[in-house]
Amino acid sequence: MAGFFYAMLVTEKQYPELYNALLEKNLIRQYDLLTNFIEIGIEQGPTSIDKYMLWALNHAAVAGISQFGGRFREEPIYVGNHIPPHFDTVPDLMDRFISFIHENWDNLSPTQLAGYGLWRLNWIHPFVEGNGRTARAVCYYLLCVRSGTLLPGNKIVPERIRDERMPYYDALRETDKHWANGNLELQFMEEYLAKLLYAQLSED
């Protein structure tokens, strides 16, 4: 079985064109799955988000390019200047992440809730690969389900995040700074997402 997975693995260094093509196709497959999850979430409410949904979204994002898709990491990981928490703490942190969403569903606006999801998943970095893609998918899930509809627009928020990386990174860093001082401040993420959502909804 291990040999099968190894044979099916495409690395960026060895096969750059195939890797990029697979990455794009994975994003399409992930969005199809995300759309299904949004439809379920609109019917079932906040408790429809769970770790199994997150695992499925991550697996779809990294199929064929990572051997550990759809499972929480069990090793250290480094992201620029950010050092995510130790892998031993990931399951508990993810339980708390999901509980926060359930408990604050009606207390936060769609952009606040989505901003929390986008920031917190990036901060925890629960997966070996595809954390950003999974975080952006969850962000959009929260925007849509908390709003009660699959939001219209051809260029959706996750795509706009990919196109506007610097403001995205700035908002993450500012939120990190406040969190390091013991405060959860969602203003930076909310303002960033609100602009992208407005652009999506304003499309002709």
C-alpha cells in the first residue's frame, strides 16, 4: 500500500507542469465538494462543520501531491516567521476551533466568523500540506452558511484572496500580534474579507 501511494505522488520539483495542473484540478474538485458542504450547512446549521468535513476538504486539495491529505499533521511545520503550535496540541486546538464556531455562530457576523476561520486555521496549520487552500475553503463555507445562501459571483472570495496576498498576510500578522498579547481581535480579518466580499457581490 505504501508503494502505491508513493507511485501516485507528484512532486513540484520532478514534474512542475503536471504538479501545477493537478493543483488547479484539485481546487476545482475541492470547490465542488465545498458547494455540497455549503448546501448541507444551510440545511443543518452551525453544527454541520466538524473535523471530518475539514479532513475531506484538505484531502481534495492535496490529492496526488501529498501522502498525508485528510489527516492532522504529526510532525513540526514552519511557515515563514510563524511557528505553528506543536503537533501534539493540534487535535485539541482543532476541537476548540470547531467549538468556538458552534458557540459563536449567532454572536459574530458572517465576515467576523469567516475571518476567524481563515486566521485560526492558518495559525494552527493543522495539516502537512494544503493549509491555505483548506482555510480559504472553510472561510467561504462560513461566509455562505452564516449568510444562509450560496453567495453569487463568478470570482469568489477564495480566488480573490489568492490574488491579493499581501493584504491577506498583513491581516493575518496583525491578528497574530494581538493573539500573542492575549487578545482575539478580528477587525483586521473582517475588514479584509468585507472588501473582497463586496467586490464579489458587485460583479456585473
